[in-house]
Amino acid sequence: MRELIIAFGLFLFIEGILYALFPSKMKNMLKKIDTIKDSQLRSGGLIFAVIGFFIIWYLKR
């Protein structure tokens, strides 16, 4: 459970740094997401989830 909280904290830290350092670029990126098809977002999310799972699996074994 502790590792999950650390991972969530790291996620929030990275997101916060991106918005703090590049606010206008982040706004532009969020506007562009609206033009991407749902199926493309779903596929990309699934790919990143699988990559993340394998990274965690590799580090924990």
C-alpha cells in the first residue's frame, strides 16, 4: 500500500511540475486531445498501461 501511495505522489509531482513549467503548452495539448478519436485514446491508454504493468512486474520480481 505504501508503494501505491508513493507512485500516486510521484504522478502528482510530475503533473504539477509540467503545469508549473509549461502552462501554455499544457493548455494547447489539452485542446488538441479533443480532436483525437476515442478509439485512439483508448488504444494509447491501453498500451501505456501494459508498458507500465511490465515495468512494475520487472522491478518487483
